[in-house]
Amino acid sequence: MSTSKTKGRWYSVRCIFRATDRHAYEERITLWLTESIDAAIREAEVEAAQYGRGGGFVYTGLAQAYDLKSAQITNGSEVFSLIRSSDLEPNDYIDKFFDTGAEFQQRDE
């Protein structure tokens, strides 16, 4: 993927969804080639509403965007970054925000 043939830049947008049939949330990151970060969020929110209707999830209204800053998407390209202030130690931070034990995670077996 490259912006060389299309005007715009690549942005990733993380949207949060709530499941309609169980107590669960989904964080989903999508890529958008648009003229601005605001346009990427607008397009992602339209898609998020459609995604939610078809998959048993409701879009919560939270969208966070990230400018990929690169015209070329390749292996190892950073597609999202979020910095959060915290006084927690690494293991406590991971347990609180990312590995609570309630995640549905796919694994290659």
C-alpha cells in the first residue's frame, strides 16, 4: 500500500465496541487513506456503525486516530500508539489494562 497514486496519508483509527449479547468490549483498529486525521475519524465512525450492526456489537463513540507518518506500509510499520501516564509498575500496568484475564485472544496452535 502506498500513497504515491492516491492523495492523502495513512491513518489508523481505534474504535471501541460493546457486545450486545454478553459483557464484553472489542477494540478494533482500521486503516484509512484520507486527507486528514479528522477525515479518517469520520470515515472510521461511519464504518464502525455498520460493523456494529452486523456483528452483535454497538459502537461506543470512542475513536482514537494515529497518523502513520509514512507513505509506505511495510512489515513492522507502526499503526497505532497511545501513551498513558501511570505510576504502576510494569506487571501491574499490564494486568490492569491489557491482561486482566477476561480477554478473548486468538492463538496459533
